[in-house]
Amino acid sequence: MAIDGEVKNRKPIDIEDLLKLAPMEERVYRMRCVEGWSMVIPWVGYSLAELIKRVEPTAKAKYVAFTTATQPESMIGLRLPVLEWPYVEGLRMDEAMHPLALLGFGLYGEVLPNQNGAPVRIVVPWKYGFKSIKSIVRITFMETMPKTSWNIAAASEYGFYSNVNPAVDHPRWSQATERRIGEDSFFQPKRKTLMFNGYADQVAGLYTGMDLKKFY
Ligand SMILES: Nc1nc2c(c(=O)[nH]1)N[C@H]1C(S)=C(S)[C@@H](COP(=O)(O)O)O[C@H]1N2
Ligand SMILES: [Mo]
């Protein structure tokens, strides 16, 4: 994985070293997709902050940008012009340093399957699922806000922050409720979506004083 931009230790880190960088933990997180489904998933990994501390961002680094691998032979979705490829995402530095932001290597006690982001992804449980970028090959520390794939595709629908928020609807659908995968049936009422996906006690402080309707 390439490490570049506003950072002291700019040399690449290979996956063997990443796996040894901090002790692995199992963390059970809720995942809420922007399109209204949700799931509870046991991930394996450690806090993204562990890696960030190790590579020593400079004082100029205010954001962290992530880039996905481009392998059209195996990633057949890349053959379709759904988005500009590669998939890119980003976090503000304080979000990336939050202990709940996970650098993920596995799920259900096993190594990540390719489709879920092998060999390494992030999991940001208080944001819509598309922020949890998979198969990361580059982490870039930046002074300015990085571009993000869904924001490039439809800026009025997908903001940089994309925090789970039942009070801020998507322009084309409500975000007030969600369908929990596995509970699905005609008679099963939808669940109420929780502020910051239920992690408000931990993360609301990151957004004190921000208008979350404006910074969606
Ligand atoms: N590189 C990359 N990361 C991605 C996506 C993608 O298309 N490419 N999709 C996102 C979306 S929309 C969601 S909901 C989650 C889904 O994670 P999963 O495939 O492990 O369920 O991954 C996110 N990360
Ligand atoms: Mo999604």
C-alpha cells in the first residue's frame, strides 16, 4: 500500500507488515447502506489511527484520501461506467483518527473475501456504507478535502461527510428507516434509523457546531 502526501514516512507498507502493525480485534458493527439496507457484521482489524500514528502525518495534513485497486480482469464491475474508476474516498483527519474507524482485514473470523475488500479496507460505522472503501492500495494525506467517487457522480445526493442521519433525507428517498437484512418479511416493520447509525455517544462531538443538513 502506497503512503504519500503530507506525511513523514512516505514509503509503501506491504500487507505482511500491515497485518503485524497492531493486534487484531474482532468488532461487531452495524452497517447502514445509503440505499436503506442495514446489517450487523463482525469485522477483524484494528483502529485506522494505529497506522496513521505510525506514518506520522505532517501538521498540514487535514484529510486522508483512500484509493482502491484497479484490476478490471477480476473486478468485473470496472467494465461498466457506473463511476469514475478507481473508487476513491476520504475522511477528515479527526474522523480517521477516531478509535471506531477500523482498518479491516477480515470478517466472520476469516480473511476478507475479494468482494468485501481484500486485502484491506476501512469500516466507518457511523457513515453510510459507501464511505467504507474496499481494497485500498493508496493512502494520501492532504491539506484540502479529497474528491470522493459518489460525490463526483452526484454531488447533490452524496456529500463528503455522509454521516448516517435519519433527519436528512436523500433527495430521492427517506433515510428515516431501514431494512435489516435477515429480518426481511412482509410483516416485519422497518427499523428506525439511528443518528450516526447508533454511534452518536461516541462520534457526535466530531461535528459540534456543524449544520448537518448543509454538510450532508
Ligand atoms: N472500492 C470500493 N469500495 C466500496 C464500494 C465499491 O464499489 N468499491 N462500495 C461501497 C458501498 S456502496 C457499500 S454499501 C459497502 C459494502 O461493503 P460490502 O461489499 O463488504 O458489503 O462498500 C463500499 N465500499
Ligand atoms: Mo452501498
